[in-house]
Amino acid sequence: MLQDTGHIFSPIREEMICFHNTSTTELIDPTLPYHRHDAYEVYLFLRGNSLMYLEQSCYKLVPGDLIIISPGELHRCICLDTQTYERIGLNIKRTALEKLSSARTSLASCFETHAFGQNNLTRLTQEQMVFYTGLAEQLISCLSSDEYGQDVLAEAYAAQLLVFINTLYRSSTHSPDNIMPDLVSNTMSYIKSHLAEDITSGRLEQEFHYSSKYISRLFREHTGLTIRSYIIDQRISLAKSHLAAGKSVAEACGLSGFSDYANFIRSFKKTAGISPGKYKTNMHSDRYRNEAAAAAGRIKRWS
């Protein structure tokens, strides 16, 4: 019976976070697992000796690499040594992103046009890095201040930064070298394609012609996850889609490959932080609020 989950669900509490961090000992542990957020993330790598894993892809980072990460997208950054590790991060919730967008300009566009683990990365020139860093520092300063007008300025800097990011991705032709081993990437693809089936070590051996011990070791080395915990994570993700589509909790359980209802409830709550029933209620409440807000916006434009 599948029970353990090894990844970290790291919820973002604030509507928007921006930080510029430098360290020498953080993230050196190669066993750190994938994690995911419930917000959008933009990551600018400035210096260090690091690998960025994004779903089924892995990239050796170069200063100026800009990475976009969608809500729910598995990722992790691993530092290979104690060189100074410096980056700028931006986390922003969908509600804040929609507030900054307009009917003509969706600032979520760059996130919505890439599949998980694909087309995440573009590379900035030195001049673009300076411009980006300047905007980010202004945003960080405003977000940490309670002085008059700083909240308004924070939104202005965030909007300018996100317009810049979207413009970069709309014109990007950068094609980074994906160094994820084929066996790991193919194992992930196989699991995603067979979630509703019984995925055993024997089936993986038969599919890839390697011992299950070797497949498991290589998989954990490059994801920080056991194959079992990855299967659970992907099944929970599939269950969320079914719940959002209106399926009952029992239906989502069966359609996502769980044979034990109690285990499904327990695994879902451990992975998502809430029960599947509560998740379904929240999803439909959010959808109602979004539809109401959109309708109010249309009425306002027409009046």
C-alpha cells in the first residue's frame, strides 16, 4: 500500500514576496526533495554552482538564468559546493497577479504558455540583469515599508517587473541544455501515463530493462524523492483535477489510482494540507468568487 510522501508542500502566505538572498551553505544537501508552492514563482540566478530541477528537466545554472515556475510545479535547487549562492526570488499569488493584470494584458501569460518542466528558462544579458535587479530592489524596499504610498508603489514596481518578465519570455529563443538522465525523465513520464494502474517495481523493470534497485537509486538521486512518494504526489495532483472538475471525493479516489479510500484521504491531507472534501469546497468557492468578480468588472465597464 502506498503511504509515504517525500516532497514538501510549501504554501505562500502573503499575496506577494520578493527577496534577494546570498548564502554559502544553503541547499548543499543533494537529498533535498522536490517541493511546490501554491503561488507563481520567478527566480533569477546571480551566482553560485547550482543545479535547478524542474519536473522532468535539470539545468546547470549560469548567472542571468531567469526561471518561471507555475503553482504546483515541482522544483528544487541544489548547490554543488560552498561557493556563494545568490538569487532574487518573487512569489506572487494568482489573486495578486490578476489584480495587476488588465483586460488587454495578462501578466500570467508567460506561466500559462509553458508545460510543467518545459520552457521555464531564459537568459538575461548583463544590462537586463542590472535593470531587473534594480526593479526587484525597489519592490523589496516597498514591501518592507509601512510608510505612506509604499503599497501603491509596490504594485507599480511589481507590474513593471512582470511586464518585463513576460516580454522577455515572449521573445526568448534560448534553449538550455537539459541534463536530466533519460531513465529518470522516462520513469516520470511512464508514471504520469499509468497513474490509474498498479505501478510496481516489476513493471518498471520490464519497461526500462534495468533493475528496480538501480532505477530507484537514480530516481532518488535526481529528485530527492522515492518512486513511491512521487507516484502518490502525482495521484494527488490528478485527484485535485478531478475534484476541481466536479467529481466526488470517492470518484476522485478511484480515478486517481488509489485502491484504499482511507489511504487516499490520509495521503491527500498530508500532501495538500487539507482534506479532499475541503479542497473541493475551496475550489468551487474560489471559482464562484472569480466569476462574480469578472461579472462585476463587465458591469462596471458597460455602465
